[in-house]
Amino acid sequence: MSKRTFNLTITKQSRALTVIFLLPIIVFISIVIKFESDSFILGGTALLFFLFLSYYFLIGELTVSIYDEKIHFEWKKKLFFNYRDIETIKESDIEKIVVDDGKYLRQISTSNISISLGTSRIKPKDSSKLISYFKSKYTVINSWENISKSRLNSFYKINIVVLILVGIIFISLVFIKGFQPKLLFIFLFCVPQLIMYGKQMKDTINKK
């Protein structure tokens, strides 16, 4: 079989959550630097530096090569913040591929290991080509379908409770403080997302 090569940009969920957690701290430190130095330029430079560092930490460039009935993974080396090496797997060992929205490769699962990826919205490169290749050969599911029915039922019930609580909190705040556009914005931002997640979970539960 001829060699197939796919270049991917990866943003793993664990690192994305770390960046989200650190972002308020980064902004706070930049503000402190600005006031302590009495220099907007120094504060802005510090913020840009921390944001670049966060981006460098988050992004990984992965080459996926398929030949000799095996899938090989090779990270492009960085000065620091390198991702952990991924072991080569046999194509015959693959049991399922997890893809979200038809374009984000999340996971490759074999009988022995699960390889978490997370192709990025930033510079997706050959992501769609690799997904098309996998779709032609393996079972492809989404992240909801990768969760057991019992756990999914629990998540679905929690989602309903959260949706109700958001509605109660919104109505209570309007009653106490009066109508405020920012409250409506937050409400309209949260509720459609919760409804969408609930529908996706319900549709997946019905399929299982």
C-alpha cells in the first residue's frame, strides 16, 4: 500500500481547559504590570507575550502517516510544551473513530488504547481528508455516542435541571433588579446551548 500522509493542527481539550483557567490570571498580571510600571506599552507587551505563550502551549502540529497497514504519529518538535508521543497502531486494531460535527477528529479507539486528538478550528490542514479516509474504512461516531447510555441519561437529566435553574434565576433577577439587557444576553447565550445539548443527547439515547 502506498504511503498516505496527513498534517494536522491539534488542540487537546486538557490544554484548552488549562488556558481558559489561566486566562483571567494572565489578564490580571498584565494589568498589575501596567499599573506598577505606569506604562500601557509594557502592560500590553506583557499581555501579548502571555497570550503567545498560551497559544504556543495549546497548539501542536501532528503528522499522521499510514503505510504497511499501520498508522504512525509524529509531533513536530517545539522548544518546550511538547505533546506526549503517540505509539504506532495497526489499522486492523481500530474499533471506532470519534468525530464531531463531521469535521473535528476527537479520538481513535483500538481494543487496547484510546488516542485523544482534537483537531483544531485554527489551521485545520488535512483534517477533513483524514476523516474522509477513516469514514471509508471504520465505524465513525460522535462524542455523545461514545458515552454509555446510563451516563448519557444522567447527563440529560442534569442538563434539564440546569436549564430549569437558569430560567428560575433569570426570572428572579428580572423581578428583583428589573429588566437589564445584559441579563437577557446571558440568558439567550446559555439557553440555546443547553437546549441544543439536550436535543443531541436525547437523539443519541433514542438510537442506543
